[in-house]
Amino acid sequence: MTQAVTTDGAERLRTLYAVMAGVPSTKVDMNNWRKTFSEDATLLHDCGTAACAVGWACAYPEFQSQGLKWTGSAPLLKADGVARYNWEAVTEFFGVDQDTAIHLFQTRDSGLEAKKGVLKRIRTLLWKSGVIADVRFLELKVFEDGLTE
């Protein structure tokens, strides 16, 4: 796995970290892009619907304006007149290779441990790539350790 991320990808991962930090743990399920392949509105407002970090990214308006969407069954990135689906969309949007994307986003856990896990993996990649300083790395770790919901 390469520990590299593009400049745009790093900024998007920083944003995704903040998005995921605000998602209730009960709505994080890393087993599927989205549970029941729900639409954005259902994901955002239905307390019984969960998604992985990529599923949540597809519902985030800032990312949608940059071309990342939800097709109803998978992520889609439309950029530069090209449509990319599934992992190709994820790797292109977040500026990482496929091994790194799978490491960040493909696990089989849910709830609080899934939320903490994805936050830790994003934080570690940003730190190892030189995007965040040691002090910020430690601040975010303390935040993650304090998560209880």
C-alpha cells in the first residue's frame, strides 16, 4: 500500500473526517456502501439507515458538487466528461490508489468501532503523507478515543 494522496484528495479526506466525526455511530456500517441502497434523503433522515464512509461521502453536498454521487447501488464520479463507478470513483475522488482506498473504507464492522476505525485510518494516512502535523495527529487521536456514541 502506498502512503500517498493527492492534494485534492487530502483536502477531501480532511473534509470526510469531519463529516464522519459528526455521523452518529448507529448510522455507520462498513459492510455496505449503503444499507438497503437508500437514497440520500433516506440516509440523512431515516434513523434506521446506515452507510459506510463512502456512502456518507456520496450524500455530502460539497462532494456532490465536485461530481461524487450515489447511483442507487454504488458511488459514481463524473469529472472531465468521464464517469467512474465503484472503487474507481473512490480512488479518483480521494486521490489514492485502490489498495489504500480498500484499506481506508472496506472493513466488516459497524457502529462505534467502525466510526473510530475509519477516522483512525484517515488520520493515519494524512499524517504519514505529511498532510497533518504530529500535534494535530495527537489531537485527533484524543478526540477519537473520547467518542462514546
